[in-house]
Amino acid sequence: MKNVLITGASRGIGYAIAEAFKHNGWNVIGTATHKNSTNENIHVDQWIYADFTVDSHLDLLCQEIGDLSYLDACVNNAGINIIKKQNLVSKDDFSMMNKINLESPYFISAIAAQKMSELNGGKIVNLSSIWSVVTKEHRSLYSTFKTGLLGLTRAMAIEWAKQNILINAISPGFVNTELTQKSLSAEQQEDMAKKVPLGRFADPSEIAKAVLFLCSEKNTYITGQNIVIDGGFTIR
């Protein structure tokens, strides 16, 4: 049975990714910040609790990855979004976004790639965002770190290619998650959907299918790429 590590697996896109892998016979190792957020997720075989704003938590997670007997795939999904005017962004905001959205994927990917290189290679997928490709007002912080994640993806793809480790990014557009429903009113969601050529938000399962493909045996040659899944929003 193959092992996959999925960060932020307790809800939203991460939940859907865990579900897709579990339904395809993988052993799923998921991270979550709080135990109470994992009670209803039956798609994860092993939970690792980690708050990525705390250095010791990241260190312990990396140690647990290193202690695994093998690892076939790693999905860096955990992330946060802080929407503010640039002149109102504090150093604490910057530090928090960096730790969760870039620093943690950086070091998790490094130890995951090292573990994969001990066997026959593996796959790593980083969840970026359309705001790494296009942007809008009050997204300077989010765009900065999601774009940084694309740089990490490309650099790692070159560095680990000889070890047969394929590393890609996926940039979702608007996705119908619980967080989206809480953040936007029904009217706002309807207005945003009209700006998407396909006329709707993505279902989390549509993002999960792409992640699963990139981590599967069907992907033998795609590496260093950013796959935008946005219903055509960024090409309009």
C-alpha cells in the first residue's frame, strides 16, 4: 500500500484530496492543527497534529516524516489567506503567512524528497492559487507567498529529477468549500461565479482528481509545472 502525506487534510480541498487517495487504496497520513477538527474525517489513517506557526511543531513533523519506512507522495495543501491593504500588513501577518504558506512546505518537501530518494522516487504536489498567476487589490501578501511556492516547485523539480521525484503545483481558482461559503454571501458567490467562463465554482473533488493523477503511476513525465484549475478565469 502506498503512503501519502497531506497537510491540512481535515477540511476543504485537503479533505477532498484525502478522500480521493483513500478511495484509491492509499494509506493517508494527514496533518491538522486541532484534534477537534478531525473527528468526522474517516479518510485519514493517521493524524499528525501540527501548528505550522510553531517551529517545534514543524520540526517534530519533519522528524516523523523521516521516521516513516517509506513515502510515495506528499501534498502540501495547508495554507491561510490574510486579505489586507499592503500598508496595513503587520510583521506578524507577514511572519504567519510565511511560516504556514512557504516555510513549512519548503522544509516538509525537503525531508519528504529525501525519504523518497531512499527508495524509487515519488511525487510532491504543492497547492498554490490563481493569485500566483493573476492578482487583485489587498492580495499582496497572499500572492507573494503563493508565487514563492511556484519558485520552490520549479527549483525542486530540477534538484530532485535524477532521484525520479516529480514535483508540481496546482493553482485552484474559486472552489466551493466551507471556507468560501463562510467568507462570501450567496449573492457574492453568484457574482463571482459569473466571472468564471464555466459559470460556477469548482467542486473540491475536481481539484483532488488532479492531485491524485499527478501523484499516481499515470504521471511519469510531468514535473516542474503549475496546473491552473480555474474554469478559465485567468484566461478571460
